[in-house]
Amino acid sequence: MSDREAVAHLLRRATFGPTADEVDAAERAGPAATLDRLLAPGRVDRGAAATPPPALPADPYAALSKESTREQRQKANAERREQLQQVTEWWLDRMVAAEDGLSEKLLFFWHGHWATSAQKVKSARTMLGQLATLRRHGRGPLGPLVAAMVRDPALIIWLDGQKNTRKAPNENLARELMELFTLGIGNYTEADVKAGARALTGWVVDRRTGVARFEAKRHDPGEKTILGQSGRFDAEAYAGLLAAQPAAATFVAGRLWFRYAGADVPAPDGLAGTDTVATLRAVLTAPAFAQSRGTLVKQPVEWLVGALRQLGIRPSALPEQQRRQLLGGLNALDQVPLRPPSVGGWPAGAAWLTTSSLQARLRLAGMLAAAAAPAVLDRLTAAPAAGRPDALARLLVVDGWGARTRAALTPLAGEPRKLLAAGLVSPEYTVS
């Protein structure tokens, strides 16, 4: 693999859709320096700074009371949906605008890992707060992240933590915390789940303010035995116990490998580092990572954000109808940010390659090609007709076209927008 192929592979996996200019700069710097810059940017992210989170008003439900009418409740629900759409559109725009692509993609990884859906949480402010928590702790050690998440209002609502009391423990949060978020199946017992649920009792969420608070009268202060250790565990102590288990670091490293390298190449041993950045470095420098090139099907959000970046399109600059088309397209592709299908998160691999998803990609690709920045079209048409498929490969950061794809692209050389759309739905672009 050449240096250009190596840095292109690194940027495709570690960030959202690198541009040709970004690959050029990475090739000049070399793979090692590029990785160092990705993991420790060392400068203010101007794109992120120019795309701050929306300043949302209070949850519309905060103004309701038992005396509120049906119409008032319907109005509050509609306002909630509008706020959630605003946050979703903002996040897509932030993914496109951010210069620190690794942090944005890592945030999306954690969002899928601690899969929490607005369909149940309903509050945009609460979901935005969870993203802020994941962003704040997502690059560091596992301990502070787990401790913050067991007190996260969105997760508490999502997994019924507010129903978990000393008189009637609810095991949902404790079970998923161990099975899907920290340890993995086989590394805990049913007794651990029951004791863990007791440790988590007492936390409730004020649905009007979106704030989680501890109510001592609902907490079980008794002694519990969890993972072979006994004590008067509360939520923080329980989180610390889980994060300190060797199985937790191994499990999370495996999930990072699954999302960044895929399932076709087995994860090597020894990936787990002292924090997420160290683990990512191990993942992205493993010899097996290079062998995974061209095997990972892009998630729909990854596919869309990459296309937006490479075609010079800012979602926030699009007319409202086209912004809605973007979200409608993601909905048709079954991956809308803030709406994972279950606590297990989104699927991977061939699950994204269905007949219906191809039709949805075709529609989105046509819209994206029509909205492509003039400078992008100029780069494409600057090449002679015979060289435009190769110019398209450079633009979309594809290492090369297979014979069948090239044969399909060549007749479109005189119609640059159709050429763009065809490239976006090609097998070579659909995988990373």
C-alpha cells in the first residue's frame, strides 16, 4: 500500500469523508504524522467553533400541568419534534463543518455505543446534554465516562432508571450497562445484575428541567456483592467497579475495532489502552487494520456526511426542503442520528446493502449531485472527458474503480452531475 493509499484509508475510517485536499496534505505529512495530528489536533477547531449547539428554549412540556388541554399537549409535542429536528440538523452540519473529524466520528461511535433514542426520551435538550457528556469524556479513560453516563438523564429515561427503587428494583439499566456498554455477555451473572440494579436505585429525572437528581429515600443503601466484591455500592461506586474490570477495557476495544476496522478481519490482542485515544491509536496502527481496507460498509450517516464534505455542501446552507430531504433520506436508510433502533444500536455490514437502501441512496445521490458546489464541478470538468472517472475517484477519495464501475461511469463523462451521482452509489464508494 502506498503512502497515499495508507493515509486515505486512515482518514476514511478515522474521520467523516476526507476531501482530496485533506488527503494531499496527509500524504505530504506521512501516515505517522497524520495519525498524531488526528489524535491530538493541537489547535482550535474553527469549523466546530462556528457551529455551536443550538440554544434551545425550555422543554415545551415544562409549561404543562394536569389541567392542560389536549390541544396544549399536542402543541407541546409538535414543538418537541421541531426541537429534535433542529438538533439533528445541527449535528449533521457540525459533522460536515468540523476540522477535527476524528472527534466528531468518535462522538458518533459513542452515540451508537450508548444507544439512546429520542423516540422515548423526547426532549431535545436532554439528548443534547447526553451528546455533550459523550464529547466531554469520550476521548479519556473509561471510568469517568461510565460514572457520568449512569447519571445521564437521557440514559436514565431510556432504560427506566427512574423506575428503579429500593422497593421495586428495575434491572434494565444495570443489565444493559454490563451487557452492552462495559463488560459484554459472559462476564457477569444474573446475581450481578440484580445487585447492580440495587446500586443504581435513587436516581430520578425531573422531566420538566431534564436534570437528574439523587433521592436518598429511593436508594437501597444495603450491602451488595457485585463481580465478587462486596460493599455498600451506589451508582458511582458501581460504575467505578465496572470500568476497572479488565473485561471492560477489552470489550470497549473490541467495539472500537468492530466500528473502525469491521468484522472481516479479527481484532488483534492487546488493543485496550489507558484511555480511548490510546486504544484508537492501537486500532489504527495495527497491521490488521491495513488489511481491512475495502471491507467495511459505510453506515448511512458516514456515507452522507462524507458525500456532503466532498461535494462542498453545508446542510445549513440548503433550503429547508432540501434539509428535510436529507433527514428523509437517512430515515429511508434506517439511520437517523438520535434515533437508534434499540439499545443495541445500529447494525453493520451487509445490513445496509438492501434493495430499498439502494433506491434511497440513488435518490439522495441525485439531490447531492444537484447541490454540489460549483468549484467541485469545475475540478471534475477540468479533466478531459476520458479522464473524468479518474478525476471523480480523486474527488471522492476512492482508490480506484473496478472494471464494471468504470464501464458504467465512462458514458457519463459528459454529464458531470450524473457522473457524481453514479460515483456516490458505486460499490467502491459504498465501502471503506
